[in-house]
Amino acid sequence: MMAPTADDDYRRLTALLADCGATLARGGATSEVLQLCAQAVVEHLGAAFARIWVLEPDGETLRLRASAGLYTHLDGPHGSFRVGELKIGGIAAERRAVMTNDVAHDPRVDDHDWARSTGIVAFAGHPLVVDGRTVGVMALFSRAALGSTVIAHLGSVADAIAQFTARARAVEEERERLARELHDSVTQAIYGVVLGTRTTLTMLRSDRDPGVAAAALEEVAAMAETALSEMRELLVELHPRSLLDEGLVGALRRLAAAAASRYRGVEIDCALGAEPDLPAATREALYRIAQEALRNALRHARPGRVAVSLRPAAGGLILEVCDDGAGFDPTAACPGHLGLVSMRERAARIGGRLELVSAAGRGTTVRVSLARSRQPAS
């Protein structure tokens, strides 16, 4: 049997990219999409098996989310790795692709007897990296040596899978955050309304002082208003596209109004000017950045005032969210501040630049600068 030529490798890689591209574009449940991509790697490249690990939110554990070919189970000793552990964990830690056509003698493979017994001779592993952050690892094992064309271009497949994985993670985190918000704010407020109503009914039925009952009803009404404000804020977050149909300026005004109704002790000012002519994707990205920056300011900085502004500048556009709150050291490590990472990624995707200016006790400014010539088409 003749070894595959460079042209054969190129055709297989082209078919793989087309297959994975279509799968990633269709979207769906993360595990299902990643499984289809792993299957495509096996089918188009003739791999013995292919696997995809995704980095858990703890930033230290790689969890196997897809496995196709010789092995399809997701549990077992290779179901998870610590970053830096063995070959897979090492790829995640070093953010560097690893390839070999001599698996049986590779010191980072923990079972050389297994490689010899299964006939596995080649391995290619790629880190899944987005904007300098590792989000997972993709690997394939083959019974035939991998050609240089495969090794040189497999990174394109890994890059596409990395982008999908990062987006899926962002969606999962947003859903988890909204679920926590519903539980911690709206649900608790409604529970308070129910409890207060029952207490008031008990007072009325026992012919207690009407003034006391009226005071209890005032508290119930205040709790109901709080629940309504919090629900409105969440609805604004859940349905930005419908708001953006009215324009970015209108959507930002609604966002600020919803926040002001919830945080009544904070002055929220808007200076938004005329509606800019922007593609839909750019409008949504700017809205999401403003939303995250406003949320961070109100929940963590304890400000007295927050200002949201949108203005033209040097042929482009600047969005700013400024607060006079506690501030922080932006050069310090912020392992839990996923919102900052998300804002930077959104700005980069629309060709913008995000600046964060802050200092302890001096408030925070989040600024996005966008040149019109760099705005992506919708």
C-alpha cells in the first residue's frame, strides 16, 4: 500500500476543514458538536482515534468532552488531566503543538506497551487557544505516520474548534450567572413578598391595629417593586437583540434605566448623542461590553455615580463606562474576573481596543475605541 502523498494530505485536510466548519457553524450542544469534529478527524485523516479535552472553569483541569474512533468512552484514566500533567496537560500548559511519529518511544507517553500492542505510531496534539488563553486540547493518534502537510495545517482545525469552545463556554457562564441572579435576587424578593403578604393577612384576620397592617403592606409593596426592578434588568440582559432593533443608543438608555431602578442610591448618567451607523454585530458587542462594565461597577465598586457615554472620536467611536467607586489595581492578577476577559475578547472581535483605567480609591474607566475603517461587516 502506497504512503499518502502531500496532495492526498491536502485533499483530506480540505475535506476535514469543510466538514468541521459546517458542524461548528450549525452549532448545538457543546459535547455533540465537539464529538462530530472528533469523528471528522478520524474519518478524513484515517486516525485511530481523536479526542478533545476542554479546560474546566477552575483553570486547572482538562475534561474529556469528545472521543471518536478506537475509543469512545469519556471516563477512565484519561478522562481528565491536570494542566502540565503528561503529554496532554503539557500541551495545555505550554500552549504549543506536539507531534511525533514514534509514540512507542516518546517519554511523555505513559504506556509504551499499549502503543506497541495497538499499533499506534503517530500522535499530533494541538492546544485550543483563544486570545492567549488555553481553552482545551485536541489530539489524534494514528497507526500510520503523519505527513508534514497534516502536521503543518492541523492547527487550522484546532483554531476553529477553539473559537467555538470559547464561545460555548461564554454562553454557559452567562446562563449560570443568570440562574444565580434569578435565585439570589428575584426568587428571594418574591419569597419576601409571599411571607410579608401572609403576615399581613394574619394581622388583618386577628383584628390587629390597621396602622401596623398598613405598614406591613408598605414593606410588601417595596419588596414587590424591588423584584420587578430586578426582573426588568434581567429581561434587558436576556433580550438585547430586540432592544438593539431600536438602536444602540436606545438600548444603552434602557440598560441604564433598568440599573438605576435597581440601584436607587447610585446616580447613573448617560451622554450618548446621535445613533451611530454600525453593523449589528458591532452594536451588540458594544452593548455587551457596556452591560458588563456597568454590572461590575454597581456590584463591586460601591460607586455614588456611574457615567455611560458614546461619542465620535477621530473618525471612529468611543464607548466609556466610568465610576467613582473603590477602584482596583488593573495590573494585579484577577483570576476570577472573567468579565474583564470577555470584554477584551468582544472588543477585539469587532476590531476595537479596550482600555481599563483604575486605581484603588479612584474609580474605574472602561473605554472601547473603535475606528470606523476597522468595523467588520454585518
